Amino acid sequence: MAKLAVFLLLGGQGRFFPFAEGSATIRSSAKPKGPVLKNKEETNMAVVKQPNTCSLKLRYQKGVNGNGDPVYVNRTYSKVKTSAGDQELHEVAMAINSLQTTPVQGIYRVDDSQLINQ
């Protein structure tokens, strides 16, 4: 069984935490789609990333809770062109932020892509 590094994005704050080795198991009862690999030569195919959707998420601090911890609100703008560059998205986010009364706490690009084995 190949080792798999699994990361979990906790709290949406851009921090990734790896699971301890062997602590995460991925199980699926679905039968695999497509051809079943029979020999080692068939595993050397190129994997291509095909973008599906992209969105821009801006995070603002709404206030604090009873314990004094910050409370955040996210504003998501969907249907962003998948071909848009990171610098362009940042400039758009800063332009949107200039219309707000509270400063932005985080700018996130959310991509959804499919990995295709060719």
C-alpha cells in the first residue's frame, strides 16, 4: 500500500496539519471507473490537471465572541475565470476591500480541478 500524505485545512485560516502516519484511512465501496492497471508500464502515464471552477474568498473580522476570540465572516465571489492570475485576483480583492469599512483579514483563491490520467 502506497503511503498517502493527507492534509486537513482547519478553521479556514490557511494552516495545514498533516495526520500522523497511518492514522487516516481512505475507504471506498465504489468500484473503480476506467481501466484497471495490469502491469507496471501502465502506471507511467502523465497526469493532467483540468480546472473546473474558481472562486475568490475574502475574510473579515466581524467582532469577538464572549471569550474574546475573533469571529470571522467570509464573502465568496464565484464564477472567477480559472485562467485568472494570482496577482490579478489579489488586485480585484483589494479593490473590493476598498469599498468595505473593515479591513480584510485574508484573501483566498479556491480552485476546483480534476486530475486526469492520460
